[in-house]
Amino acid sequence: MSARRSFTLSRAVACGLAAVAAWTPAAWGQNPTLVAPEDMPGPLSEVTVEQQLGAQLPLDSRFIDQDGREVRLGDYFQDGKPVIVSFVYYECPMLCTLILNGVATSLSVLKLEPGDDFEVVAISFDSEETPAMAHEARRKTLERFGRPDAEDGWNFLVGDEATVSQAAEIAGYGYEYIPATDEWAHASAIVVATPEGEVSQYYYGIEYPPKDLRLALVEASEGRLGNMVDQLLLYCYRYDPQIGKYTAVAMRMVRLAGIVFVVALSLFLWLMFRWERRRAGRVASLGAA
């Protein structure tokens, strides 16, 4: 298949249609809205993302990584680390590169470290792709990530058709081969999974807000990652699966503001009381003199 792959206008059109199939923006710069499958033409009706929150990914499935080694998907779900999973294909002329670059760009501004704090797993849904293709895609993604010494934690996998389709189906990720263009129509989304391999959150499009992605990793880690600020943000913000981002919980923010006000008022009264006692003491000392 790779011999027939030349960068043509039809390939760009195919990837553009794939992006539209996955989501359409309500307005540029706003949150994406999923397109109903029945509103899509032909094979594009198969490439949506059906959220499967809480689904268990097949951790016993076997793949080949970018170095040609046989691995289990479960090898990356260890030591309490959450995992970012993306379904792509490595010779995609446009959309898949944008997805991987979006992940790398968002993670590059976070202080969390891939390999230590979380894992990134890319899975090719083209069963004819090779470990060499996975290796090259990983190299380009790491260049975008911009940390030369941070190769750990970035894992690019290939597998047979049955293995890949099982994992994608469980994750709710659709894709479809288009013979006319020798391309794949596919959704544009990434999945955040817990250390146990359960689907936790979905993020759509090709840009992923670093703040939301950090909170997703902290929440999926079940308390292993994050600091006090993250915990406060998770108290005030809740992941909304309909729009794929965190939104403010008004009542919790009001409660937190109330607590802050009570603490501040108590501190102010304590300081005033302490100051008054000191002033009274100085007056008494001057009177005695």
C-alpha cells in the first residue's frame, strides 16, 4: 500500500472529510459539536466517536512497538500512571499528524513528565503499516514535543486488523478505509484512560487545552498526580463529556468562595484582637509609669 501513497489533492480532501466527520465547530474558536452519524454521507457515517466512558480497554492485546518488539497494551498501564491513547495511521498526509502534534504541543507546556507521570500510546488502525513507520512518526512527534531527553513514555504501535479493531471498538473510535483514494476516513479525538485501563475522558479536534489535559491526567491518576491547586480546580470544575472539556460548577465555586471568606474574616478578626490586646498592654504600661 505504501508504494501507492503519493501526496495528492485527493489525500488532503480525504483527511479534510475525516475531520468533518469527527466534529464540526459550532463557531470557529468554540467547542466542537459531534455530528449525528445519520447526517453523514457514505462511509463517513462509520467514523464518529461514540463515548464509552468506563469501558475496559483490552490490556491483554498484543501489538508491535516502534522498535519491532512485541508488547501488551497492558505494559503501558502500570505503576498508577494514566495513559493518553490516540488512534491514527502514520502515513496520513494531514489529520493524524495534526492530532499527534496537538498532543505534543499541549504536553510540552506541562510540568508532568511522560514516562514518569503518564504514558502516551498511539495505535495505527492501518494493519499494513510497519514498525519503521511507527518509529518515524514517533521521531517527528518528539521533535514537536521539544524535549530531547524525554523519549520514555511515547509509544507508537502497529497491530493486526482484528486486534486494532477490537481496541478501537471498545474505545468507541470509528474509522473507514476509502478505496477510491487509498486513504482512511477517521475521527479526530484522543482518549484519556485510568491506570487500570478504563476510559476516563475524550478530547476532540486537533488542539487540546493544556489546563484541561493536565486536570484529565490528574483525575485519571486517582490522586497519584497533582498538587493542592489541582485538587481545588477539580473541586470547582467538572469534566463535561458532551463538550469534551472542564466546566465550572457554580455551586461548588460559591461554597469555596464562602469558605475563603470565612477564613479571611476569621484571620482578620484574630489579627485585630491581637493588635487590640497589644495596644491595651502598652497603654497600661504607660499609665503605670
